[in-house]
Amino acid sequence: MPGRDLQPRAVFLDRDGVLNRSIVRDGMPHAPVGLDEFELLPGVIDAARVLRGAGFLLIVVTNQPDVGAGRQRRATVEQMNAELRSQVPIDDIKVCYHVDADMCECRKPKPGMLIEAARQWNIDLPASFMVGDRWRDVEAGQAAGCRTILVESDHDERHPSRPDRVVRSRDAAARLIISGIA
């Protein structure tokens, strides 16, 4: 219908392992413990610019349970997020500081952070994407009604249930989204 305002589309991005390097210990990915370990992955800035140029909102949705478990300071996580914002054109960052036992609605694989962002930004979830490197990311995207893209990693954990696409890099994810293939 002419003149109809279209809802914005978003690309929801996991942080650790998708935007910045995860610290892998005993085959499992962990968030960096300090700003000195926080390192953007190759291609992230360019991929983000391409997605923004195509009209997508970029929203980071990240679990940071080390804060809830007392192993990390919230201020340190916020410093890393500020560093991310200073380098990458991010529209918003949603953070869950809970551990699984808290049974919150925001901790992925639950879709709470995506749903909150959709309300806040009036996002069209079925026209949006969740890009992550773990099963929790894929399941959160699916629960929110988004299309899902798994960025391959070498983590020793269960694989996600049927993401819409599997890619080897952030660049490949951005190209799929822009091309409309995803």
C-alpha cells in the first residue's frame, strides 16, 4: 500500500564469537575477562557497514552470565560494549547478566532480548535475522520468529537445531542477508 510506513528490519548479533574473539578454554567459548582481551574479529566492521547501508538496524544481544555468577564485573562488560560501539555502527546492545538458574526471559535461548528490542525499535521480526555462533543464539532467533544464521566455530558443544543457514564467516552472513538468500 503506497505511503505505508514499513517496520524496520534488524540483524541481531551475538557478541562473543561473532563480533569479538571468544576465549576458548577446554573446548568451550568464554567472554573476554578484560578490555585487554577484547578483540574484534576480522571483517566485522565492514560487514556491519554493509548491513547498515542496506537499511538494517544492528542490535547486539549477549549473555554475560559471568556477572551473575560473580566472576566478572558489570562495569568491565560495559567497557567492552563501549569499545564495541566506538568501532562498529551498532544501534543497540541488550545484555542478560543472569545465569541459567535465574530462569529469566532474557537469557538466550529464550527470546526476551530480541522481543524487548523489537518492541523498543518497532522491528519486523519475521523480516529480521539472528546471527550467532552457538545453539543458544539460533534457538533464541527461532523463538522470536527471526531467520537464523549460524557462524561456524570449533566449540565442543551441542549443535543448534536447524539454523536457516550456516556460514564460515561474518562476511558470508552479511552477503547472504543483503542478497535476500538467507
